[in-house]
Amino acid sequence: MAFLFYFDDMNFVIVNGSLVERSNAYLAPDNHSYRYGDGLFETMKLLKGNILLEEYHFERLLFGIKTLKFKIPPLFTKQKIGDQVRKLCIKNNCEELARVRLSVSRGNGGLYDCDNQFSYLIESWPLEQTGFNENGLIIDIFPDARKSIDIFSNLKSANYLPYVMAAIWAKENKLNDALILNQHERICDATIANVFWVKDDKIYTPPLNEGCVAGVMRQWILDLSPDSYRDQISDFSVNEAVLTKNILLNADEIFLTNVITGIRWVKQCGDKIYDNKIANKFFAKLIQTNPA
């Protein structure tokens, strides 16, 4: 008996290196990712056959695999997986622009008798190119969960319950996204994005020790040299700092980042309305740079 993935059967997936139809893809009932949330995932963007920020993705994935003490098979390499991602997108007719999800799991079994047979799944879907979100997002702070801060906080873990519930809450309240609080009642990130805010022409984002997921777009922005964007945006810097509710309400701008949508301007959080001067210019810089 196997637990089936139910997907649109127009598509193909790659399971442990093999290309199969979605309707034939399955995992065992005692798969550790399904049973315990004992897995990791990467959501990637493919543009004209290139994985954007590919080095960042695999650096984060391998760090997570090492942290969770998975046993990596010899054929699971950056080059091999990158080639399989491109092969799958070609098969699914989305190599020009695609969203790709790579999921990895420890194996099958119970807590003390897992077989440690590392497994992975690659999925892909076509994407539509979008511009700057001129209407802005409406968000708020999710009140019902507090994310703990530990060595697992920054991972893209399959154990995603606080974010799942925050997304449901956002949808119920007709919001575009929700912000997540950590154990210290400070904001760490959003359901599918990292959070940045602007105050007096300075850009800030919570540091990793606040419990946020280590987003690749977040890191790319932090790694940008000030000289690379000075022609678009003068006299500002990007810094890491804690984000409290009070700081958020006094910010000039808020924007959310992830690799799929890039930068999305937040128009409103609670009752506060925000500007988009810096976010708009930063989005233009992102499009110009096209990180790959």
C-alpha cells in the first residue's frame, strides 16, 4: 500500500532521479517527511533554463541536510540536480519561466527504526512574468503562534505548521499575507517571504537569530554591494535589526521578498498605510540585475 500524491496529471515529476507521471508518483505511508515533517524543501525559479540564485539555493539546502543529519547519496550533487530540474521543466514545457519545488526526506520508518534511505522529489509549474505590484499587499500579524528560535529555525523545513495556519488565517481575513512572531513577540518573517522595512532611507530586515527562514532573496539583497545600486537609490543602506510591532508601525515602507515574486510592496499592515518609493526602485534594480 502506498500513499499517492494527487496532482494535475498533465505534469511530470522526478522521483529519486526518475522521470514519472504525477499519477504514478507515490511515497510510503511511513515516509518521515509525511509522518513527522522530517524533511526539507527548496522553491526555485527557472528563467530561460537558468536557476536563479542557484548557488544560494544549494548552499542553504546542503546546510539544512547537514543540520538534520541526512545521509546524502553520492549522485545527489548540485550539477546532477540542476540538470534534472532543467530536464523536468523542458518535459513540462515551462523552461522559459517556471516555479520548481525540490523536496527531500530522510527515508521511511519510525523514530528509532528509520531506514535512512534519502529520497527526493522535483516538481515544476509554469509561471507568468509579473511587474511591480502597484496596488500593494494588505497584511497583518498572525496572533495564534510563536516561532521558536533554535538551530532549526532558519531551515526550509517540511514541518511548516505555524506558516500553514498563518496562511489560512490570512485567507480567512481577506489578507494577502501574514507576519509571524517569534518567542520574544518580535516579527521574524511572513508565511512565504522575508520581511524588510524602510525608515529614513535605510532598509532593515530581521537577522537570522530572530528565527526567520534563511531566504535566498533576502541573502542576495544583503550581499549586494552598495555601489551596485547607488545609481538607482542613493544614500541608503541595508542592515539587520530586530523588528517589533512598534517599529513596524513607525516604518516608512514595508516589502516582502522571495525568489518567485522578487519584491512585493506592502501597502497596509493593520491600520497603517505605507509608501513604496524605495521598494519600487529596488524592484527596478532587481529586474535590471536578474540574479542568476
